[in-house]
Amino acid sequence: MKSLLKTEGLSKNFGGLPAVSNVDLSVKLGDIHCVIGPNGAGKSTFFNLISGELKPSAGNVYFKGVNITGISPHKLPKLGISRCFQITNVFPKLTIFQNIWSAVFAKSNNGIFSFLGNFKDYPELENHTHKIIEDVGLSHKTYAKAEELSHGQQRMLEVAITLAASPELILLDEPTQGLAPEATKEMTKLIKGLSGKYTILLIEHKMHLVMEISDLISVLSFGKIIDEGTPEKIKNSSIVQDAYLGRR
Amino acid sequence: MKKYYTYIALLIFLILGPFLFSHATISEIIVYSIVAVATNIMLGYTGLLSFGQAMFFGTGAYISGLILKAGLPIFIAIPVSTISTFILASIVGYFCVKRTGLYFICLSFAFNQMLYFIAYVWVDVTGGEDGLVAVPRPEFLTNSLSLYIFITLIFLICLFALRRVVSSPLGLVFQLIRENPSRASSIGYNVKFFKMISFVIASTFTGLAGSLYVMIHSMAPIDQIHWLKSGDIIFMTLFGGVGHFLGPILGVIGYIYLSDTLSIIWARWPLLMGLLFALVVLYFRGGIAELIENLIKKYKIFKKGLDDEKSS
């Protein structure tokens, strides 16, 4: 199958310390591709390199064959890449509706003058927003402020904002971080529901979740990919077990 | 409903104003109301604190004053000074938004100081330390009441325009940036660009207000471009309340009324203003507007309690 996102020799050094070194990764269209690895393996740095938050020291990132290395983060949604953050990252004093509408509007907007229109001028955006809110099960809270939501609900909102831009590729950074078991189950269900519709690149710590939802797993350790394969293969890989247990 | 009340209250104030204050004071209040409401777009909606707003107020005042002194009509003076401030704000804004937080504040402050010293040193044009004096008023505005009415009409136009900004998607984007700039960027908004737009909008309206100010006392004193004036502008806006569109106007009324009365009683009145500022920041973060809102809320709860008692 065709690869949607590809990195070639992607590296990042912080001072003399290589956080990510020479990573070649290819995310196939329609896959849920998971990047795992022990703490400090460079997973978040790797994500920040793809999403443009950090500029790589070397290497390239290609999306649909186009070189997007070091692109400004605000240009990604227009290309079709949407990012979801590790820490809850919403707009606390704004309503759920405004949170999601903004992301929908950012993707749709045509020209600077649309910014001075009326909210009523965009009924199709409004409908789309309501549909997304319904999809993540927050419709009873549509006009509540984001800060009034529970932690689990805020994570759901976070995913909803990410989906609002109708992306082709979603970057999910530890979606179940800090969630209670109940909420984790709900989130797992939500991500599973996304498979097939979207291509997802995911960082996750919780092993049972990774094994359950991934099509392909890449294991990162000390900034390098040490193994790659199906959940079945990774489960039995001795290299991976060594890395996790600190036997190198 | 609530919205209408505040606008009706504003209208009543505009009509009663000339009877409550001297014509010069009420004109000053209206001019600074334009400044405060515009500054709130940047401060309250976008979350940008600039200590350089006086440079735009002063630029508007000086340029408009110079044009009037050259004998040209007011309908050239106001647009030209507003457009000049717009150009200045675009240049200054472009550099300021390159940095965030403290550095942004310092940059705006530095530009303010530069403009101040230009006004200070360039005596032939700006009058240096004495400020720009003997600015003639156009004939139809020589009466102080007609000047007040003229300023108020422009104020209402500004209010309408700024209201349009905050109730459009642009206003929502400003709030996104205030709430969470990195997230705003990740959903696809160019944060620096929109910060600059916000800065330019606030500053341009401030310049427009400056161009009106010069006519009130027929002069542009140099302290109108000094950074202390920038502090006053921030204080007035915060004092009134950044959480509401019209809130800052209350701050302007309060500030100008207090400074007028206190300065007669005690020469060291800025000390009291300092104390007031400390109190507002410590205990009334939402300013006067939030204070009133809370009182109304308490009153409603109180009234509801009475009603419940009656019915039971």
C-alpha cells in the first residue's frame, strides 16, 4: 500500500545529545501506526519534528510525497494533518461549540474577509460542528465552557478539535494519558471507531491498548527504531523486551 | 436583554455627560473611551499587554495637530493621522509580535520611548518639551458643546466598528490566542499574524482618538506620548474591566473623575491612584464591570430569596 507519511533519516540533537537519530518511518494509508518505547526514548521529540514544533537537525519529512520538513505548525491542518496533544490542550474559557467551531472554521476559511463575517453566515460549519460534538458524545454540554468539563471529557474534546479539521492523518500523542480506567475504555472505543476513516500515527504507553488497536508498531529506544512489526511480532520480540527491561 | 441595558445606560450617560462634567472633561472621557475599548481588543480579547499605546495616541494627536495648524480642514486631519498611525502600528506590531510575554512588553515600551524622544528632540516640528500648542479648531467646532457632539458621533462609529470585530470570527480567533496560543496554531491559525492584526486594530483606533484629543485643549502636550500615558491607558482599561466589551469605559470615567477631584484636594494624588490600582489588581481582577455584575447577581439571589419566602 501507498505510504501517506514518510520520514527519512530524521534526527534531532539537543546540544550534543541525540534525542532522535536517523529515523526512517513510513505510515501506510489507513493504518493505525503506533510508536512505543521506554521513557525518554524520543517519542515526543519525534512527534514535534513531524508537526513542525521543532526543526530537525537532519533528515526530511514527506507527506503525500511532498517535503514538509520544518513547516510552520499552523499550516498543517490545511494540508490534512491534525495533531492531538499529550497534555489536555483546549481553550478553557470558551464553550465546547466555540472550541470545535474554530477548528472547523480554520480549515474551511476562504480569505481574510471571511473573518469579518457573521457567525450566522456559515450554517454548514455549524452543522458540521454539531455533528462532531455528537460523535464524541458531548452534545449535552455543547454550550458549557471547556473548563467545566471533567478531565476525561476534556480529552474527548481534545480529540474532537483534532477531528474537526477533517484530517487525513491524525497525530495522537498519548491520548489516554492520565485517564481513569473507565475513560480509557471510552477513548479506546473512540480511536477504534476512527480506524478505516483516518490514518493515525499514535504514541502510547499503555501496552494493552497498543496491542489492541495497532496495525503496525515501531519501537523507539534511545532515539533509534529498534524493531517494527505487527503487534504479534512485537509482543514476542526479544530486542524489545531487552529495551524495556534495560538489558541492552 | 442584558446587552440592551448596558447600551441604554451608555446612551443616557452620553446625553447627561455635558451636564455632569465640564465640556472639556466629558470630551476627554469620550476620547479615552475610544482608546480603552480599542485597547481591550488587544488586552482583554487577545491577551497582549503593550506598554506602548501612548505612542499611537501621541502620533495621532501630533499629526492631526500639525495638519490643523497648516490650515487644512479636519476631514483631512483625521483620516491622514489615522492612516499614519495605522502604518506606524503595522511596523511596530510586526516587530513586537516576534516575541511573546515580557519581551513583547519590553519591545512595545522601547518603541514608545523612541517615539517620545523624537517628539522631544524635534523641537521645530513638535514643539519639544512644550508640546504642540495653538492648534486651531475648525470653525464649526469652536463651541465646546459642538466639539463634544462631534467627538461622540465618532465614538459611536468606533464602538460600532469594534463591536463588529469582537462579534465576528476574528474576535473568536483573538480569544483562542489568549486562551491557548500553541493550540490555536495547531488548529491552523497563524498566531503571529492575528496578534499583529489585533495590535494594529487597537493602535489605529487609539491614534484616531489622539487626533480628536488635540482639539479639546487646542494642543498636544508631550506627556501624551510619554510611556506613563501608556500605563494610564492600561490602568483605565483594567480598572473598568477587561471581561466586558464596554467595561473599560467605566474605568475611563472613574479614572478621569478621580484624578480631577483628587488633584484639587492633594498634590500627591498619584499615590492614591497607585493604591487604587493595587487594590483592583489584588481584589477586583474583573474591574468595575465585574463588580457591578456580581452585585446584580447577589441582588437577584437576594430578591429570589424574598420571593420564595413570600410564596411559601
